[in-house]
Amino acid sequence: MKFYYGRMNKAMYKVLIAEDEPRSREGFTRIIDWEKYGFSIASTAKDGIEALNICNSQEINLLFTDIRMPKMDGLELSKTVKKEFPDMEVLLISAYREFEYAHRAIELGVKHYLLKPIEEAKLISALKSIKKGFLENQSDKPTPDYVKDCPEQLEESIRNIIADEYNNENLSVSYIADKLAYNSAYLGRAFKTTEGISIREYIKKHRIKQACKLIANTGMRIYEVSYAVGFNDVGTFYESFRNCMGCTPAEYREQQQLNDSQM
């Protein structure tokens, strides 16, 4: 788990606030002194799609999201986040006292649900509970002593798992940590220290690299390529591809075909 260091050099869990109403979105950043409770606002998003893109590009520990938002609502966003980033916690908020929302949240594995207007005391209580869960999760798996002596072996193991299972949509930091029986927080820090890139980003770049090969050398449709390399959402694949390659998958295929015709 990656931390931000805030005031007094204390480790902070990074929060993403997703809310479509600008005034509320801004208000949530100031509703409490987040850093006092061990959290820092990393970013904000105006809808679920933007929030998901941020989750794919940044290390986020807590998603604080409204349920009713355009493009992708908070429940759908929570479902996707829980699947792609199982270590991330979700705190859902809603102005509607509807049982169906709470029921669906429980089904998605979301433990924290607050009603608007948000009461400071209830928010603080939820944050304390979430922080306690983070700390317990970090201590669940002690890091074996030999890992500290053989960091190169650890990183090679991580790269090998990614190379072998990049097409597994459940591939994540926690998945790799469970497979290797290591502490996920240590795993992420050790990998980034030597590689200069997070495991999550490395997985994404490896998937895009494999996608480029399929786009250039096969007649597979773009959505088929997306699923073949481990993405479970075509929209996320397009966004990740453009960020990595500077063009869309279709544009990349056209360029490769043009290059081949000129050879």
C-alpha cells in the first residue's frame, strides 16, 4: 500500500472524492481535517468514469463516492473498483434513504454507507474503522526475512507472474501478494523502489504491450484484444492504451498497416 506523507511527516492514506455536484465536491474536501485522521485528498472526480480513470493512474486507498452520478453511478463504480483494486476501500454516500442502495452496497462488499447531509462524527467514525482495517490488513502477512536479503528474486517473481497471468482480469497487487505469501504493502514498496514504477502501472503497461502485438499481428477486434489481455472494461482499455501509446487502438492498427505496406 502506497502512502502520502502529510503534516508532521505522518503517513497518509490517499482519498479520491467522486461527486458530480461541484459545490458538494469542494465541500467534502473541507468537511473535516482529513490529515488529522490519517487521510489525504489525492484527487476529485465529477463522475464515475473520471473516477475510474484516476484509480487506474494513481495509487488510491479510499474511494469516497456519491451513488447518483452521470456516466457511471457510484454503485457501478464501486463494483468495478472492488474487482480491479480489491485493497481499495469504498465509502458510499447518498441523499436517498433507500434500502435497495444499502442492500446492493453490502452485496458489493462495501462496508461504509453514509447519508447526506454528512455528519462529521459519523464520517470520522467511518474513517477510523477504515484505517483500523488497513492497519490490520498490513499486519496479516509478515514479510519473510529472506525477502529482504533477495529483493532481486522477489522482483523477478513478480515480473514472471505478470508475464504469465497478464490476461487474468483478477491480477492485482493483492493477488500477487497472496500468491507469493508476502505482505502486499512491502511488495509494492520494494518493487517501486527498484523498478521506479508501481506494480499496478507495470501490469497496465505489460498488458498494453501485449495488446499492441495482437493489434498489429492478428485480425482480432479491439474489444476482443481488450479482454484477451486482461481488461474487463473496454472503456478502461481505450483510456489506458491512449495514455501509454498516445493514440487509440484503431489508430495504432492503421499505422502498423501503413508501415507494413511501405516495407
